[in-house]
Amino acid sequence: MRLESGPATLDRLYYLGFFLLCVGLGAYFLYDHKIGYLNKNRQVARKQLAPLIGTDKIPDQFGETPTRPIFEALVKAAPTDPAAVRARLGEPLFTKQIGPGQSVEYYVSDYGMAEVTITAGQVDPASMRWHEWYKSREAIQQQLYFGLLCFVVAALVFYRFYKAATLRAVIDDEGMTYGGLRIGFADMLRLVDYNRKGWVDLYYRGADGRERRLRIDNQKIRKFDEIIEALCEAKGFPDPRPPAEPAEATPQPGSNQPDQPADEPGRSDDAHGHG
């Protein structure tokens, strides 16, 4: 006796679809981290800067600093010296005069813009403002973490896909090999607990003498019914599957017609003139 079976289609397709979904999501998050969100930030920046300095003076990229955390730490320090501001925020992209002895310096990055008012050579900490673009640096960084997480999950799912795609079951004269696990007929104890969803449990004696369980699932192995039949035949196990319900008899044409009475309804002997 020899029976061989490969994997079922449904299990492989499930893990393959899940794997492709994880890869797609990971690529989507990484795209937003590296390209999508930064491009959107720059579009918003150009739109807001155009009325202030004109489109011809706006650079294609603005750099990594300042960011909101750096700006908030600077505001908390309450500097009054413009040099201290430049030491933290870098050089301003442009400066705008708003009155005698009063100007506003604009420090621009890919994540937002810091607005610092200088009056009579002194910084006014209370007038410092932060303008956020579309996404903050922290939100963009999160896309990287989400993307990496998706690829980690994809790697785990691909392993499950590989296991599902390479699953094999072989029954020979001495026992069964299922997914690399060898179980001799002498160690098989019972085949029970059939579930209508499509699995059955084979209990067997392990190498340590302890009872163990192997679940045989019709969504994982193709020749599910043939394996059950082969094990029952080899070991004398009762078939754990419920008996098939008998098909309803198909009525023959005319068989459901009521018997016709000998006489038509309403007719009597008198109707034939007998009296």
C-alpha cells in the first residue's frame, strides 16, 4: 500500500494572499516615509511661502531642521540673542522687515517653519511661532516603523506559505509521514474527533512514550478523505466521519399522481339509467 498527497490549494492561496498584502502595505508605508509625505510637505511649503518670497526664491528641498521638538525646546529656553536662535535653528531662509528696527526671520525645513520676531536686535520669545506642513517629522518616521513591521510579518507569513506549499503526506506499509513527521502504524492509537469544518485528530505514541496528537486538515492536505480511509483500513479504526446522508429518491414521472376513481365524481348508477 502506498498513498501520496501534496498540499491543498486553499491553504497555499491564503498564505500567499496574506504575504502579498503585507508586502504591499510595507511598500506603501515606506513610500510615504521616503517620498510621499515629504513631497506633500514641500508642496504645502511652496504654497505658503510663495506669497512671502515669491516662487523663484523657494528651494526644492529645505533640510532636516528645524523640527517642532527643536523649536519647542528653544521657546522653553526663552532666548533673547539672535545668535542663540541661529545656533539651534540654523540660518533663516529669508528675513522680512516689518517696521523700523523690527524684522521677522523665517527658518524653514521639510517639516515646518519657525517664525522669530527680532525687535531692536533682541528676540521676542513670546512672538515665536511654528507653522506645521502636512506631516511632522515624527509622523513621517512612523511610516518607516510601520513599513518595517509589515515586512517582518511578511517574512513570518512567507515561512507559513512555504510550509503549506511543501506539505506532503505519504502512507506506506509501515506507517505515515506527514509534514516530515514519521508515525508508525504500531504507534497510532486512535483516529477521532472529526469536525464538519474538515479536520480529524490522529492520536499516537511519541518517541518519549507520551500520547500526542496530529491534526489532519482538509484545507492543508489534498487527499484528506483518502488518508482517513487508508488509516482506517491499516489500523482497523472506525471511520470518524459521519455516514453520508441518503439521497432523496427522485420521483418518477406520474408516480405522484393520485389514483383515479373508478367513477367520475358526482356520477352514480342512477346517472346511467339504472333504478
